[in-house]
Amino acid sequence: MIWNCTSAALLAAAALTGCGVAVSQQAYDRDLAAMRQQADGLEAQKRACGERAATAEAALSACRDTAAGATRERELCKEDLGNTKKVLDECASRSGGCAKSLVDCQMARLKGEDDLRKLQADLNAAAADRDRLLRDHKALADALQKVQEGVSKVRERLDRLVAAGKLRIKERGGFLVIEVSSDILFDLGKAEVKPAARPVLAEIAEALKALADRRVQIAGHTDDTGGDEVNWRLSTDRALAALREMVAMGVSAKALSAAGFGPHLPVAPNDSDANRAKNRRVEFLLVPDLGELLRLGR
């Protein structure tokens, strides 16, 4: 049974301050007896407060990193618990604040654990992304090295023809382009391959065979002499004629395609005979493997 806090406080205050309080002897004896009967209870409550203080200290220590703001409250709680020998009303008023601090500390600890789980999940996802990017980087590097090796083989194979002025090898938009003048391959306005041009096409065919896993587009181009209809047909017929020669020389038909662009992709202004001759050309364009690029981009 909890004794009357107001009576105890009055008696304690009277004893501490020496102030006179007018009470009857009977009331004094009754209150004194009650105080003695509750002494054990107070000691038990004091021990309970001490146990709660130990529990609060352990909880506050556990969440120190994630609830730094609770440190001040913990110190206040320790001070309050250390003063439990003071009058009961002070202990009672402080106990509410201590309980609130314990609840706040527990909530802070739970929030810290949730934040830690989220952080670990983010770290795991980042590690997975890093591993995927490393694999993609290696695959891309391997593919690039393979393409570079193939390009080097093509260049080495065709160096003699380049030096003789029979063809040119260049890069356009990151693609390797083998360019042959139409005047070497065809008579003016015609789409039948000259017999004398077949050795040049044979060298190109051998070079393309070394790139068996690469697709090649054969593109015909004309100058602007004549109408579009004539030039488109002529450029397409020349591309198809070159394609048929490649197939006959052992290049897989599955790797080849043909296109005619007429006069619409000139490499020089059509303002002189020399420039128009540059625009009359057949190009062998090494096409990248789009499926491979899409897989690497995933």
C-alpha cells in the first residue's frame, strides 16, 4: 500500500527545515507508524529504480551511435535515479521523465536497426550492380579487341591495294569502310563488273572471310549526273553486282547485304569531274552486331 505522499512530504519538510507544523500527537504517531511500515516498500522501490537505471543504461549504450540525441536524456535519467533518496514527490515527478526517455531510446534503437537493414540492402544491390558492370565491361573489352584484331587483319590484307590506289580504307562513325572507285569496277553508267576488277574484289573477299562473324553492307553511290530514279537503280545494281561477286568468291551470303544510295551521300561536292569521280564508288561497310551491343547494354 502506497502511503500518503502529501503527509510524508510535510513531515519530511518539517524535519529538514525545522519549521513548526501544528499537528496532533495522534496524527503524528499515525503518520510516523505509516512511514515506518512503508520503509521496506520504499527500499524495494529504490532497488526497482536502480534496476530500471541499469536497464536504461544498457539500452542507451546499445543505441548510442544511432541516437546521439538521447545521450543528454540518459544523463538526466542517471542523475534522477541517483537522487532517489530525496523526497518521494521529487522521485515520483522524475520517474515519468525517465520512463519517457526509455521509450524514446527504444524507438531510436528500432529506427537505427531499420536504417541499418535498408543500408545493407542498398549495399548488396550496389555490389550486384558493380559485379554486372564488371562483367559487361570485360565482355565489351573482349568484343572490342576481337573487332580490332579483325580490322587489323583487313588492313594488312589490303595494304597492297591501298598503296596501289585501288581502294581506300577509312573509319566513318566508328565503322570500318572499304571504299572502291566505281570507275575501277564498272564502265561509266554500267553495272557489270569489269573482268580486270575481279582481282581487286577477290582480295576484298579474302579479307572479309577473316571476319566471318561480322555482317557487311555493300553500298553503291553515284554522282548527281542524271535523275534520281536512274542513279538509285544504278547504285543498287552495282551493289548487287559486287555482292554476287563476293558470294561467288566464297563469302557467306548470310553476312552480306546490298544498298543503293544514288547521289545522296556524296563525299565531295559534285562541282568537277574529279569530285564526281570520288562520289562514284562502292563501299564495303562492316556492320556492328546489334544483338551483341544490346546484350552488353542490359
